[in-house]
Amino acid sequence: MCFGSVKTPEIKYVGPSQETLDANQAKIDNYITQSKATNDAFQASLQTQIDNANTAAQTMADQLAADRAAAQAQLANMPINKPTYSVTTTQSDPVNAQVTESIKKKKKDDNKGTLKVAQGGTANTAGSTLNLGV
């Protein structure tokens, strides 16, 4: 049985059109442009912050140097044997003083022993092996 001549299928690769490729390339170019602009703006902002911090640090260093020089000038002008402060003391009796007394030992009763007997204790019944009070 023969159905005629067999025709091989034609295989064609159909990719995206040139318009789709151009649109995708335009999107990529736009992304690159926007990324560069964003990165440049961030870099400029960061550099401004760094410059401001460096300026503030230099201003603080200059102020510290000026304060140190002023303190050294004051120390140089102070007399050597004059105290910077004086202290006076007075002797007085304490007010509402609390005093302690020695602890007195309690008198021990010699008639009392250390053995205690339960008054309600009775012997168990016969036959039990233990003799416990009930």
C-alpha cells in the first residue's frame, strides 16, 4: 500500500521580528541610561556627604587645638604654690547618733534536758514488729 510520495515536512525557525528586537534593545539602552544617571546622582550625593564630614572634622580639630592652646596658656599663668581650692574642717558632736550595745547571753535553765517525750504516745498492739506511738 502506497499512499503516494512522502513529502518531508519543512522546518522553519521563526524568531522574534526585527521590531521586537529593536524594542527590546531600546528598553536595554533606556535601562543603562537610567542606571548611569542614578549611579552618578548617588555618587555626587555621597561625595558631598564625605566632603561635609571632612570639613566638620577639620573644624573640630581646629577648635580642639585652639582650646588646648588656651588651656596651656592658662596653666602657664597660674602661680605654682597657690592651691586651686581650699578645704576647711570643723569638729562637732554627731546629731542623733545611733549606738550599739553588746548582746547579753540568755541564762540557760540547767533543769531542762534536750530529750522530748510525746505525751500522747502509746505502745502498739501485740504482734506488731514496730513499737511506735500512735
